[in-house]
Amino acid sequence: MTQTADKLEQIHIGKKGAAPIAAPGWTGKPADRVKLVDCDVHHNFHDPHQLLPYLPKFYQEHLLDQGLHLPGAGYANTPFRRTRPDIKDPALQERDFNFSLEFTQKELLDRWNIDFALLTGPPVFLAVAGLPDPDWAAALVTAFNDWTIEHWLDKDPRVVNAILVAPNDPALAVKEIHRLAHRKDTAAVMMPMQTPDLFGKRRYHPIWEACAEHDLPVVSHIGGGSPGSTLTPVGFPSYYMENRMTRPSVASAQAASLIVEGVFEKFPNFKVALIEVQQMWAVPLMWHMDTDWKAIGDQTPWLKRPPSEYFREHIRIGSQPMHEPPRTEQVYQMLEMLHADETLIFCTDFPHFDWNDPVTVLPKLDERMHRRIFAENALDMLRITDDMIEAVVA
Amino acid sequence: MTQTADKLEQIHIGKKGAAPIAAPGWTGKPADRVKLVDCDVHHNFHDPHQLLPYLPKFYQEHLLDQGLHLPGAGYANTPFRRTRPDIKDPALQERDFNFSLEFTQKELLDRWNIDFALLTGPPVFLAVAGLPDPDWAAALVTAFNDWTIEHWLDKDPRVVNAILVAPNDPALAVKEIHRLAHRKDTAAVMMPMQTPDLFGKRRYHPIWEACAEHDLPVVSHIGGGSPGSTLTPVGFPSYYMENRMTRPSVASAQAASLIVEGVFEKFPNFKVALIEVQQMWAVPLMWHMDTDWKAIGDQTPWLKRPPSEYFREHIRIGSQPMHEPPRTEQVYQMLEMLHADETLIFCTDFPHFDWNDPVTVLPKLDERMHRRIFAENALDMLRITDDMIEAVVA
């Protein structure tokens, strides 16, 4: 056990489930029942062939003959061999860690006292969003959802799902939502963020309508098909570091599109969370849209309120990767600008190299802000029922 | 005269050139000599045929037969009939204002005591960046530069030029820089910001090299060829308001590209200003690149320093459109985060509807910050010689 892990053992009073986290630095009193909801926990298969039992015969043969044939996902979301030394498994050659439930329980849920973990799948797999064959994309996400049910959801009540849908044929995404919406552990719908077209466009409205019908939010993680690196308005960047810097522009474009196209006027109970895209982009977006709305709002008369009000009511932002400015207080200034008590939801991005743990990420929050970010904002958004909470915190 | 204009007459002690601005709200003492440099003043022709005398015969015929045939520039940068009522000219039918030198002198330079005004051309014309014929693009920018010399630069020493180049064939852009670099009133090079490829890519390095050789910064204004609206990583947005929200992602991508590709290691005296793209995007970009550089900087070993240091030394940001947050102090928090004393240069964007005047835009700066933003940062960047200053402030 490394020194870090050793220290963490000591600072946890409880070892399981909802035991209070009393780590140094948590200045706020956590919420009474649900204290910690993690909205970005990556699960994964080791080999695509694990999906075979969940595919119809036709697509089993397709997988055996063609492989996943996902479009290039660009740079790996996390470098394969670059992770946290404290949980490194020396037996693994290709990657430093695996994504199994047991590993996730040991290294995340138990160690950090996570009450609920929202599964967000393998980022590389989100490239299904760019598959040219919409039926193959739909078959793959259905197989992945069924694999997730059997190997994750049925085994731990703390684990809830953002069911994966592919945007390629919206009608098939709607079908998948209707197929799994009845399940209690369906807490959200995962839509890859890098779609062929903007979220506000009318082709996607049937997906949002199905979500609204089942009171399910969309949780959208960065990722999707991309030839080599993420397109910017001025071309494809060369390097991984640049590629990471494009994430705010994806999130900002999707948020502006949803708001300006009037999606939240059309579906008043619909919420969208944008995950692993940094946070601060939302501040100038809210400020500038409100300013513009005063000057040119007559061009979009279906917007009844300042755009920032739609944002604060309907859009949520993942807390990871949290900024690390030279002066720590600037993070807290940013949280105020962001209305983080309404908009920010805690995410670890476990088990990626740039993950954030719940203790050190934002150590100086007051009690209310602490509760909002680490539990309540997520509970207000996700479809998590009282009896699911009972099962976990009892 | 409107009430606003009337008031402005009263608050100006001097009426010409470098007379001190003693408007209410200017809490800082302006710089001693050059007090006010405006880095974004749009000039324009009324009719493309005005360029005919400056084109070779071959391209005169081209213009007469084909028109400018600029690619769609997307939404107009400023709505044609939506401008400031205080300077509206009722004689003009198509637009509310014109772009002549006389108009600019009367309504901007004299009225607001601008010491130096950097000409930035007509935003729609920046669509030359997307012209398929690189020779036509080069002929057009040469004609425009020569028209500017005759009708603007030779008539007022306060007016300096960002000579326009087209990125379509970098060798031709280099040629244009060498052709005009000897002129005193050449203070910068204007490169449209929406280029076919990212600024850091090697195809553009000869342009940056020519700028560095002549100690000219690039001033890059939002604009360029775009089919309908500005591309985002996830498609083309539908509405003008969304389109305006894409600007930070263009600027952020160009800045990251210049830094990560090592352009500033290659050309250590080279500076780039990014104009009319908001400001706050630069804060998370600097923060996040520095964090990433610690983790994955080994992938770009040619970067010797934290990326934010390259930014603060080499990249400048236009002050317009300045954010208008709900709580005014948040603008000043942002200026701190931005290192605005190094990075921010004052821009009016005259005469567009969303322009900022120098008095009300940032009323609560301390003396040093005031000097840096309104004069010194620009003077440190632009090629403006002492005798040019003498001619203006004497």
C-alpha cells in the first residue's frame, strides 16, 4: 500500500456506504443521508467479445468479422499507461488499471464512501456516435447496456446507470430509452457529447422528448467519433494537450444550441449534464448570452427569459477536471460566477489519470455549497427514488 | 445631437488628439503621453468597385465579371440596421452608419480623444481567408491595403494600419508583408482569425517569420470564410446569437495551437492579438494548460515553460465585447485572473452596435491597470515609433 492510500485509510472513519467522511479539509458538514454522488465513474469491458452474448446472431458475426470498427476516437481520453501509482496493478501490461466492479468497489466506492456512482462507460466506446451504420451502433449500445445490467447494476445498489444511446438514428435511441426506462437503476441517459450535429437541432428533439417523458436527464460525456483529434472551428489540432483544450468549446456549443433553439421551452422538465469538459466556459457563456439577449433577443422570440436562467435551471456541469489556478481563492470566485450551488455536480472520472477525489478537490466550501455540489444537485437531476436511497444509506 | 452625445461633449476637456480625458468614471490617471490606443477600428469601402484602381487589369475584369465572390461570411458580424442611435445617419438606407475617415474622425477619434487607431478593415471582407483562388485573394488584399493607404493612412497620423494578408497561400502573404513593412504606418499585420487551418500549423510559420523579421505583431480579428455560420466541433449553429458564442472557441483553439506547436519558441519576439472574441476563455485555457503541462508535458518537450507564460508574453486579447456580469466586481476578478495588465488591449470595435466606449467600459481600474489596458499594452505590441508618437501628442 502506498503512503497516500495508507493515509486515506486513516482519514476515513467509516469504511462502507454512507459512513460519514470526516477527512481533513471537509469544512462543511455533509448532507444528512446521501453525502456523496459521483456522476462520472467509468466502467468497461476488457474485450469487445464480452458483448457477444448480448448481440443478435447477425451482429455477433459482424463483430467477429469486422471488429467494433469504431471510427477513430482521436487521442485516448486518458493515456493508457499513465494513471495513479497508488492503485496500479502490476499484473496488467497494457493498462495500469482495469475497470471491473470489484476494482471500482475497492478503490472508489468503499474507500471514498460513495453513496451513488453513475456509470458512464468507456470513453473510447462513445465513438459509436460516429459509426456510419446506425443499426450497428444501436445493436452495440443495446449489448453494452445489457452487459452493464448483468455485470454491474444487478450486483451493487450503489451503482446506477446512464443508459447509453447512439445519436446516429434518433428513432433507435428513443427505442432504447423506452426499453430500459422502466428499470429502477436507470438514473439517466448517456449521450456522447461529440455528435454529428448540435444538440439543439430538431433531429434530436425526439430523444429529449423521450427523456422528458421518463423524467430522465441526459448526462453527456466528452467523446464521440473524431478523425484523429477534436475538430475546432479552424481545423484539427496536432497534439493531445491541445485536444484536451477543445473540450470547453464542445460543451459551450451544445449548451448554447440547447438554449437558443428553445429545447427547454419545449421540454420544461428536461435537464442535461455536460461532463469532463472543465467548468469556466459556462461563466462567459451565461454573461455574454444575457448581454446579447437584450440587444438581439428579438431574433429568437421563443426565448422568454434571459438565457442564463435556462442554463441555471436545466444544465449541469461536471466538477472534473477541476481547475487549479495559481491563487486558490480564484476557484471559489469562479464557483460563485458559475452559480455552482445550482449547476455543479461532483464527478471523479475514476479511474483516469486526471481524476479528482472528493476530499481534496474543493476543500473550502461552506456547508450549503458542499451539500449542493457533492450530493443535492445530482439528486435533483438524476432519477433516484427514495427507496433506492433507503437501500443504500440504511 | 442626442442627450448622450451632448453629455460627452461636456465631459471632454480637450477636443483634439491627446487632450486629457477627464470623464467621470476614469479613476486612474491616464498615461502621460499616449493615453488611448484603440486596437479595433473598422474602416470600409462603400462599393467593391472602389478597389478597381488598385487592381491589375486582369483582376479588374475579374471583379467586374465575378464580383468579389467572397465565400459566405456567415451571419453579419454586426446587424446592418442596428447601431447606435446617437450617430445614426438618416440619409443612409442600407446601413445606419458609414465607415469613412471623416465619420471616424468626427465620431471616434476627435470625440473620444483617441491617440492611435489601428485599422482593422471590414469584417465581411475577412472572408478572403476562405477564397478558393489564392491569387485572387492576394490581389484583393493588396488592392485593399493600397486603397487604405491613399484614403486613410496618408490623411491622419493617428491612424495606423494592420495590413491585411490572406492565409490562402502563405508565400503570397509573406510577399505582401515584405511589400508594406517599410511603411511607418504599418503597425501590425491583420490575419483573419477563421483560417482553413490552425495558426500553429507549420504551413503558416513563414508568415509568422516575416512578421518577426519586421517586428510586426499579428492582430487577428474574428472573421473568415464560413458557410452560413461558424463551425463548432459538433456542427453549424442555427442562429446569430449562437454564432456569436462560438468566438471564444476560435480564439482558444488558435492560442492553444500557437503555444503547443512551439511557435513562440521558434520566434521569440512574435506577438499575436486576438480581437473581438470575448476574454474569459483565456483564463481556463491558461489554468488548464499549466495543469496538463505538469502531467503530460513530456509529450511536447519543445515547450520549456508553463504554457501560461507563453500566453502572457506573446498573446494579447481585445477588450471588446467586454463582459457585463450581474455583479460588477466579477469583471475585475476576471481581469486579475487574466493578467490583464499584460494581456488586455483596449478595443472599441467602432462603429459596430456592440462597441465599447473608453469611458464606461471599465470604469474602476487603478492607475497602473488603466495605463496598461488603454495604452501601454498596445504600445508594447504594435510597431509605433517615438516620432509617430511625437507627431500625435505634441
